[in-house]
Amino acid sequence: MTSQDQQYTLRKNEQAHQYELLIDATVAGHASYKRVGETLVLPHTVVEPEFRGRGLSRPLIQYALDDARAQGLAVEPLCSAVRDFIDRNPEYQDLTA
């Protein structure tokens, strides 16, 4: 996948309870999650300082939300970046718990 000509890989790391965005095998960003019943709580999203300013939080958050939708889960966006993303993208507003 690419973002502004940046190659990256997205994955769900169930052991660490986070969605990860990797660049050259380095975790450049992650979105922590906790499953509570039928709700995916998203408390924190981080893009490492050396990778900021490249638009990488968008695909990371979108990946987490798409995964929640695929599992039939509601989302509780405790992270302000996730809340802002949902506010700006109405196609995800139906996921909020």
C-alpha cells in the first residue's frame, strides 16, 4: 500500500492488541485496541516522530475501522484522532458505540 508515495504494510497484532503500520519492517505507527463485548475500544493512536507528517495515521485508522466493521463490532473512539477521522468521514459514523 502507499500513502504519498510511501510504501507501507498494515497488520493486526493480536498479541500486542494493536493495529500496526510498518515501513521496511519497522512499526511506524500503531492504534491500540481493546475488545469489550461487541465493541472495539480505540484508546490511542501513535505515529512515531520520524514518520510524522506523511499522512500515515489515516490508513492506520481506516484499517482498524474496516476491521471492526468486518467483525460486526461497534467502535468506541476514545482517541481524538479516531474521533476526528470518523467525524470527517461519514461512512464510518454508523460504527460508533
